Amino acid sequence: MLSNATIRRIFVINRLIVDLTALIFSLFLAYAFRYYVQNPPFYHPLSIYYDNFAVGVMVWILLFVRSDLYKYKAQLCKYDQFFTVLGNGVLATLTIFAYMSLIKEERYARLTIIYFGAFGIFFVSFGRFLLRKLHNKLRKKGYGVRNVLIAGSGKSGEMLENKIRNHPELGYRMVKAIRSGDFNSSSNHYSEAINRLFEEIFSFAENNRIDDIIYVHARSYKEDIMKLLYFCEDRKITLTIVPNLFEIMTKKIDFTEIGNIPLMKLKERPLEKWQQYVKRIIDLALAIPGFLILFPFMVLVWICIKIDSPGPGIFKQERIGKDGKVFTMYKFRSMQVYAASLPPTRARTNDPRLTRVGRLLRKYSIDEIPQLYNVINGEMALVGPRPETALYVDQYTSWQRRRLETKPGVTGLAQVNGVRGNIDSVDERVMYDIEYIENQSISLDLKILFATLLVFPFQIKAE
């Protein structure tokens, strides 16, 4: 039986084979489309394209290697891979044109090269999408996974455990979680506790197959970290050290150095002032036309709600926005009128409070359309953390309150990654929101908007 390490190498070979197959297929399709579908007034045999296409395919693969597309890694947005392929495909196409200009080739159609790039982007992305689905299924069954030992304490360790357990498709199997407990300020108590922790780590790793040790620490001395590092090096175990996550994550981190001394620099604001203006312009440029175009449809939805059940067609509720400011958020009513008098609870599939029309509205996220008015009014953005009621915000811990640093959004990173409001713990959704704030950019907003158009019609929302 093949080892997990061998299976992981096979996964890499799979990606390379899929990419090459997609590119070769795109080559023939581009040529056929140009010369047999469009039927230009001139004809060139396929053979004269071979050298240029060979250069193109080589550039595609080298760019993919440079972009780490042959390494498995969790992505911020599930569509990041598509945008990486898109960017590399455009760059590879431009490289072919540069090569053609250097050898002064003028005897064949440039459109064929452009078609090759366009088809390549589509078929490589589609092939990788199907392959990713297959690999995820295999990882869920335990093939190609990495055995992980989590050691340490605190909220960071708990969230890592939940993430690995709830998402086996990430390719990790947690074989052991060793908690150190809360350390006393006393140095003697700390020494005893850390010694016990390391003894248990070493003992377990000696007697079990471990690929990764993830060490989550609130406080550690350099000697302790070095001891663990040397142990992992001797046994070919990958060591990952997670610092006190909820202290480090208060700002965006840049790595720099003075001489050969590495430094971590904390950025105060992810978005520059001019980027905030651009974000607002994009919001208005999309929300105003969207509201006007959808207005007749909104009237039709409003009528259907009124016919289906007694009560208003629009549901208004106070939500907490940027910097803790209260605003009125608008939605199409999807629940019975009596639900408004009950304490706020997250809706679930088959929730008895939902109306017949409301189930359909939530399934396709139609109930959120009136929030375009909130975007136009400046209370919300198209992209951002979903706004919560005061009841939930009052229960936030200090790190969760970081969600209030930016305007709430109609859609967000959590939503396009399939993390909805019906999960038992809000920690995972909040983590995506914090990740969005830490990595906020115009390009990330555009990615999320693009992903929203793809995933919203196919996901049942319960929020």
C-alpha cells in the first residue's frame, strides 16, 4: 500500500498532467477555432505554431511553479487558484508575443495565440477544479494526509483543532492534542509545566508516526523552542510555531530587516486612504445601477411576500456597523411576523419561523437585495463582515471586536468560503472576517464579488 507521502507526490504529478493535457487540448482547439470556425482568408498549417506553443507551454508551467500551484496550501478565497491561473495565463500569452517579436515572426495569425491563452485559462482552471474535488474526497478518506500533533494551550489551539477536525479536505489528520494548561506567572511553575509538555510531545512522537508538530504557545523561552526544533530536525518532522494568535493579529504584519536582523512591522491600516475612496466609488458604481435594475424585481418579491403571509414586505432591524455605530438594515421579510418579538437566534434549515416564500428567498440570498440601499446610504459596503445585532456584539471577545473596524458588507470572505450563520460556533466565521480585515484590498474585494456571483445561487443561506 502506498504511503501518504507517496500519495502526496502523486497529487502533484496529477496537477502537472492535468495542466499539460489542458494546454495541449487548448492548442488544438485554438487552431481549430481560428481556421475551421472563423475560416480566415489565409491558411497556415499547425506545424508552424509548434515552436511558439512549446515556448508558451513551458512558460505556463514555469509560472505555475513560481506561483506555488504545485504545492497544496489552504487559500484565503476558494477562487484564489482561478485568479492565479488567470494572471499567469495572461503573462504567458504576452511572453509568447514577446518571443514572436524577437524572432520576427509575422506569417501567422496572432488571434490563434490569444485563443490559446483564453482556452488555456478556462481548461486549466476547469481541470484543476475537478482534480481538487477528487483530491479533497481522497483526503477525507485519509489518503495523502499529514499526521499532526498540536501542542500548547489557549484559544489558538482550540480553533486549530476545530479547523482540522471540521475540514478533513485540508489534508491534515490530528492524531493528538496535548494541552499545556494555563501557566502561572511563577517561573518554577512554568518550568515544570513546559517540561511535562515536552516530555509528552517527545514520548508520543517517538512512538507514533508524526509529520507535523504545531506548537501553540502563549509564553516560551528561546531554549524551549530550540529544544523542540532540534528534536523535529532529527526525526524529519515539520515544526510550525503559532505565536499568541490573538495578540499578533491586531495589525497587518510586514516582514523586514535591518542588516541581517529580521523584524516584524505592524501596519496600522490595511487600506490606504485613496483605496478607501476607490472602494466607496466601486460600491456606488455597482450598487446604484444594481438597485435601479432590480427595482421591478424587488417590487415583485414584495408582492409575493405580502400574498404569502401577513405582515410587512421589508424587515428592518438594528445592526452594529463600523466602530460600533447602530444603523437600520433592510431585508425582505422571510419569517413570520411573530419572530420579530423573539430573542434573536440564527435561522436553520427547516426553521419553523420561515415562510414559504422566505425559504426560497434565503436559499438564493434574495432577501439581502434591499441592503443595496444601505450600501448607497454609506452604512454598509458591498464586501465586508456581515453585520450582527447588538445581542451578539455584546458577547464579542476583544479579538472578535476587530470585525467592527470596517464597514459591514452584503457579502464577505466567510460567505464565499461556505461558512454561513448556521454553524454552532461563530469562531470560524469571525476568523474569516478577521482574515479579510488583515488582507483587505481592492483586488480581494473584486475576487469576493466575483465568487459571490458564482456561489450565491447554489448555497442555502441560514443567517
